[in-house]
Amino acid sequence: MIKPFSVFVGLRYTLARKRNFFLSFVSLISMLGVSLGVMILIVALSVMNGSISTLRADALKSIPHVTVSGPSVVADWQQIAGTASAAEMVVAAAPFLQGEANILYQGQNRFISLRGVVGSLEADVVDNSSSRYEELLQVLAETENGIILGAQLASSLGIYSSAEISVLALGSLLSRNLSDSEGFTVVGFADFGAYGNSDTALINLEQAQRLFAGNSGSSLQLRLRVSDVFNAKAIAENALDSYPDIDIQPWNEAQASLFNALRMEKILTSFMLLMIVVVGAVNIVSTLVMVVADKSADVAILRTMGASKNTIMKIFIVQGLVAGLVGTVAGAALGIILAANITDLSLVLERLVNSVFTDSNVYFISHLQTQINWQEVLLVCLAAVSISFLATLYPAYRASKIQPAEVLRYE
């Protein structure tokens, strides 16, 4: 196979047995540095992707995919819900009314987010796969003045079975209209996700409208469930483009502070871990500088035989890139394998530690889910190769500046 001259010589320098053990050792360290950086970066990004996906799924147990509000919704939500449900990629639509309230149980008070729903419709729009939740919504629809509490909220109140509680809208509490308090029967407990379990409760829509009748901040809204949560806003806007006076808010805007913080954390973590690759690239620089010094006579001979400065540069760029490419490929392979099996590995490590240390109870994050994003893996590899390429430029430039006459004078 015919290779360009610079590639041929660069590969020969890389693959030939080196006489300098120290030089070989530094070259190996540079490859290991790049491999370690790529591996850790891929694993960290996969773990963060899995964590973000878990948090998103947890948040969507209580947050609508899309919230639709406005005068048109209050005036005729049935028509808008029918229009939305008939649109492409809209799974279902249901009305709800949400407000702040205070609940009282055996002398204990809690401020909660109280949501009025239509039980038969809510089951279709909620992003909760539990069949028990659907059964609770059906019981709620059939129970007058029934209420479903978040599991953590019920636990904090000490409610473990059916109980009678008093509910008072926050507006009525602030205006001291304590007579507006209503009694409700707890029909069950539900999982509203990590961000709703401690302060969320459901009642029937009719009771919510009566309870929040004097609260101007609580108005009827629609929640939509869509088939693609990442394009929720565009789907809702296409479905309801004939209603100009409505406001559409997707889940990622409703929880913008949370997911923006997670995204920023991911970016900063990636940047810091990328410094490991930079350290490996610095080793490539030092390796090539020593190679240039060791091969100065060879460079001088190549120059006298007609090799140009660009050819000399390419020779050492190829030699440095080999270390970067080998390190990147090895790191990517190890990172993907580790990310795909990190849960099983953590379980094995947990059992090993607990078997070695008696009377110990060490727990790892064995339930942690990882999600490998192949585009991010490709970006990490491209970044590592680019950094390795940049690291070769200075030593290669120094090699191209070698003067044959000065070197061969002493040979």
C-alpha cells in the first residue's frame, strides 16, 4: 500500500523499537493520559445524562408536558381540549385548576399545592406508569370531597389510611375567612415524583373551583400530554395555532431553573474533566520535543535529500497524532464499556466491600442509571484528537527549523 512519505516516516518512528527507554515510557504515559481523560469524560457524561433523565421523568409525574392557559381556556376548555386532542402528536388533554392551600390534620398544618382534576381525563395525561395511580383517580372521581395526598406529605402528617382533613385556600386564610374551610376524605396516596411528593394533593375539579372561587390567582388551565416531550412547545403551538389569546408553557420552561442548573453543571464538569486530556496532550508535547532532539540528525539528512519544512512538520505531527488517536480509541472503548456496566460493577464492589469488612453497611449508588449519548461520545473523541493535534504543532515546527549544516557539522 502506497503511503505519503511523511506518513510513512512518521509511522516508522512511532512503531519502530525505541532505544531510549525513558522516551518510550513518556510516550506511553501520554497515551494513558489521553485514554484516562476520554474514559472518565464519557463515563461522567453518561452518568449525568442518566441522572438528568431520571430527574426529568420524576418531575413529569407532577408537571404537565404542556400547560395551556388564557381567557379562551376558562371560557370553553372542552373545545380547546378537543382541538388539541385531534392534533398530531398530542396524546391527550385534560383541565386542571391549581392553587395554594393549607391543610389541617390533628393540629398539624401544611401548606400545599392543591390541584383540582377530572379523574377520568387525568389518567390519560399524567406521565405516571403506575396502575395504582389510575385506580386512585377513578376512586377520586367517584368520591365526593375526596383527596389524594402525595406519599411524603401523608407520611409527614402521620396519615397511613383513610382520614378526614380540613382544607383552606391560601387566599381565604390570608383574608381570615376561616369559614371557607372544607372537609375532605383521604382516598389514597400517590407518587408525584421527587418534586411533588411533599406538597401536592389532588381533589375533584368541582371542589377546587368552589374552594378557589375567591382566589384571582387560580384559573382553569389545560394540561397536554405529547408524544415527544423534547418538542412539546412546538407540538402544542401547531395544535392550537387557531387560538391566538392563549399562553403555552412547556415543562422545560416551567422548570427552567432546575434544568438550566443541571445543564450548566454538566458543561462545567465536562470542561474540568477535559483538563485530563490536556495533561495527556502536554505529555505528547514533551515526548515530541525529546524525539525531535533525538532525531535531529535524521531530520538533517532528510532535509539534504530534498525534504521540505512542511514534510518534516507532517512527520512529527503524524507521530504525535498516533499517540493521541490510540489513547482516544482506547479511552472511548473503555469508557463505553464502563458506562454500560457501571450499575453492575457498583453492585459487585458493594458486595465485595461488605464481605471484607464485617459489621459494615456500605452502599454505592447501585440504582444509578447511565445513558450513553453517541453524539457526545463523538464530540469527546473529536476534542481529544484536536487537542492532541494542537499539541504536535510546536515540536513539529521546531523540527522544521533544524538547520542541516549545523547538525551535520559535528556528525
